[in-house]
Amino acid sequence: MDINRFGFIRVAAASPKVKVADCDYNVSEIKSMINEAIRDHVQILCFPELCITSSTCADLFFQTTLQKKAISSLMNLTDFMRDKSSIIVIVGLPLQVKNSLYNVAAVISDEGVLGFVPKIFISNSDRFYGERWFVSGEMLTDFIVEINGENIPIAPGGTIFQTPFGNFGVEICKDLWMPIPPSSHLAMQGADIIFNLSASNELVGKNNYLKSLILQQSGRCLSAYVYSSAGNGESTTDLVFSGACFIAENATMLAEGKRFSLENEMIVADIDIDALRNDRIKNSNYFIQKEKSCNEIICHVGPISVPFMYREINPHPFIPSKSFENENLSEVFNIQVHGLIKRLQHTGIRKVVIGVSGGLDSTLAFLVATKSFDILGIPRENIYGITMAGFGTTERTYKNAVMLIQSVGATLKEIPIVDSVKQHFKDIEFDEKDHSVTFENAQARERTQILMDYANMIGGLVVGTSTLSELALGWTTYNGDHMSMYSINAGVPKTLVKSLVRWIAETQMEGSIREILNNILATPFSPELLPADEKGEIIQKTEDVVGPYELHDFFLYRMFRYGDDPKRIVFLAGQAFKNKYSTEEIVKWLKVFYKRFFSQQFKRSCLPDGPKVGSVNLSPRSDWRMPSDAEVKIWLEQLEN
């Protein structure tokens, strides 16, 4: 599996066993971990601050013997790296430049030491490596350090190391804790990944605070943040170290190491460089500041082929994880509810009309309306649930619709449409035996006409039921279910509708209402526009025609949230749905997605208002602007190839 081809790079944070001031032992453990990382196909490996000597040497840092040993150990490590073209390693050591001693990170590849990055922020409160021993590297600009005849550049927090698969920058420990860390500048200059070499002692509560800093900085910088801290071997005198390691990406923690281990510890993750860069492109404030230019160093690192990814690709990105389910689903529901509340308050309207089919989409809209009316103190009788049985309405969905409306105390109206649609067929001279798109759409438009006219008659507002997934696929009848006076589900994808209705049933409903909702949840998605089979069962199942909604929602998320191209979507879908859908199936339904998405933009160009609930939305007023007549050719060509 060539993950580099699809925009990923594999990184690791390591916390090796060390002995204070024993460079030979420390380098031996570092080498061992480099070999382990190579076996795991790691491309960039970060070690802790001052790991060659250990960070707790105190006044021993002033000893020429230790300083020289650190340099010779670095050269030893450099020789060890000569034949290892697949990995870049970052290690820490003390380095004398002119008349000062600096705490630096050395970036090493098979080409040698590529550059040094000095620590900038050094506090005099740091009892174990503060101003007593080191000076800030802030003034080191355009310096060259000569070691064994090689000229190596050194620059403070202002060097971008460029690899074929992603760019990175380095900062050291305390730098992260400052109001404007060097990593903020590095990210603005193009660093996709920030590596932090640290030796931070443990205190009660400090780890959680540190984790929040890392998450926030990775999110603020739209970057990955790889943090490696010194472990138990550094513990001495008054301080204890835990070997905390973290890998975060854009405010999401990808990997977290074991603390207080007596062994070498390493965490690995695959960083999505393409996703990070897409987020930066969409942020118009994310641009290079010319007055703060960075040095650039080209790094060679070879591509990798891996048997599996150190990363879970979420097959259902719109559905919150169990740990955040209650919070996130509650927020979605509240956004919908309060969007409708505002529209009712603004217009002064105290009645709504909803076409209730017994399916999930109209059920969600109906539950949103019920909650909104309760908050506003408007009687539920002012919610008019209208059932409009047609040629394909089954007994199951009809009964579910009627029972749902009655169970909450709303007003039930039953207006069958078969006779009126048959009359319409006669008027336009259409054969009702022809079950083509005209047969289907005539029913959808008849229902919308009834809803609109009934709302006018009672002074109400028509609440729409179409979902984000249906709008993406154009699986709505133009000026039929496509239209409403407020489209309450417009920002909610199909997979989320199901989770949301289930959450409402489990957390806010009891008794018969919960049973009704569970029955609705078990009903196949269907517009019910074609006649049922001999047993009265649904014959027209949406997913048999357009494909599984879980795939389409995945396609939608990857295309809009990250701008992924077809090849990358196929690759990621293959990882997310392995053992469920073959590559051929994924390609088949992705073609359907692209064809329908491009051909149906004209429907999205004139959508009614509806609340945005997530990062992916198709409102033509802000979130998605696309010409209605754009060609899909180049997207399909990539799939064909």
C-alpha cells in the first residue's frame, strides 16, 4: 500500500531509555529505536530534547568532556544513518556556537546532519535546563556550524525542512507554551508538521494541560503536531519524567503514548498532508508573511509501501463517536429546533404544515417541530401532520405516520392523492401504466401543492424534509419535495438522520412513541412512488437505485471537507469499508455520485433556507457555489483510469 501516493506521511514520536550523561548508552538506545521505526516504515522520527546527553545533566553541561562527547555521538549516529534512505531522524543535544551553549535539535538523514534548530524560549525558572546553562537561539540567524569539515546551518525556529511528501518544522519544549510559539510562524510558512523535542517533568494535572496545548496548537496551525518527551531514565534528584508522547492532527489526537514506562516507547501515525493543505487553501487568512521568511532545507526520504495504515478511516464521518454522541446529537437537534424557532418568531407564524410519510426524514422534521412548539409554548395542535397516501404507500408507513402524529397530540390530516394525480394524468394525456419519472414526480409535486396551499389556508409555514444526502444526489423532485418554506433537514446527511432519530427515541421518548420510532427506524429508505408488491411491501428501495447512503455520505464528506480527488476517495473508502465493499463496488457508486452531483446542481442553486449543522453544507448562499452546467468529465476520467 503506497500511502505517500495518496497524500499521507508516516511519523513517530519516541521516548528511549537513557542514562544521565551516558552518551554511548543513549545513542545505542536511539539506534535501536531507529531500527524499530524502519521496520514500521516510519519516515520521520522524533526523539526528546537533549536525548543524546539526557536533559538533566545540570552543571555537567559546562564540562568540555560532555560537550565533545555529544558531538562525537552525533557523528556516530550520522554514520549509522548513512545507508537508511527511508527515514529522517530528529534528536536533541547541547551545541556550542561561538561563545555560547545552545539547546538544539539536529535533523539527520542518510545525507548527514541537515540542520540545527536551537531552542528559543528558555525560562530562568527551569531548574534543570534553564538560563543557567543555555542561551536563547533567537539571535542565531544565518549561522553556519562547522563539524568535521561539514558546514551545517543553524536557525532559530525559522527553518522549513522539505520532503517529497510533506514539510516540517521543529520547536523545543517550552517554545510551545509561549503566547506566539515558533510553530505558528513555521506553519504560516508552509510547515505541515511540527515536531517538538521536549523534556518536561511530570506534575499533577500537567499532562492534561499539555495535551490541550498540543491539540489547540495543531488546530490553530492546521497542522500535525508530534511531541516527544523524556522518559523515566531522566528522573533524578527532585524531578520525575514520564515519557509522554503525542501525535495530533488539526485538533484531533491520533496517537498517545504510554507514560511512566521503564522500556523504550514509540507511537506511530499516518499524517494526512493533503487534508491539512486543503484546509489551509480554504482559509484565506493563511498566507505567507514576506517579512518573516524561513530558511528552506531540502530533505531526501524514500517512499514507503506498507501492509496497513496507522490510522483509522472513519466510515461514518457524520456520525459522532460514542463518547461524544449525546453532546453532538443534542447540538444538531438544538440547531434545527432553534433555527425553526427563529423563523417562527420572525414571521409571527404559529402553525406549521409537515408532510408525514412514515419515513425517517419527515419523522425527524416532525420531532423538531414538536420540540420547537414546546419551547415556544405553542399548542402541539398547531402542528399539522398531513398524510398523502399515493400509489406506492404501504400499510406499514401509513400506520407509522398516523400513529406518530396522534401520539404527540398534533393535528392529523389525511389527504389521499391517487384520484387527483389520476386526474392530472388525464389532463396531460399521460398513461398511468407508464411508471416513468413523470409517474413518480407528479405525485411529489401534488403533495407539495397540497402542503403549500394548506399552509396558505391556515396561515402556516411548510417545513421541508429533504436531507443533505438527497440534495447532493439530486434525489428530490424539482419543485416537489425539493421545495418548502423552511428546509429543516437541509444540513443533515442521511446517515446522521438515522442516528439522530434513534437518539431522540432513546433519550427523549417513552412507551408507544419510542416503539413507533423504532419501527420507522427499521423501515427501508423509499420515496414510495411506485406501487407495492403483491404482499404490500415496499418495492422501490432508494439504495438499490442510487447506492448505499453510507457510501454516498462518505464520498460527500471527503469531497467537500477535504477536496479529495476520485482516486484518493476510492483509496480511503477501501480502508474505511474493507471487508464490506469491494473496490469495484466503491468505484461503481462513486461514478453514480459524481454523475448525479454534477447534473443536479440546478436544484441546489435555488434551495430554500435551512439551518447549517456541520462542516459540510450545500447552501448556494455561502457554503457551496457551483455553476449548474459544470462538466463531470475529468472526475470520471480519473475513475476510468
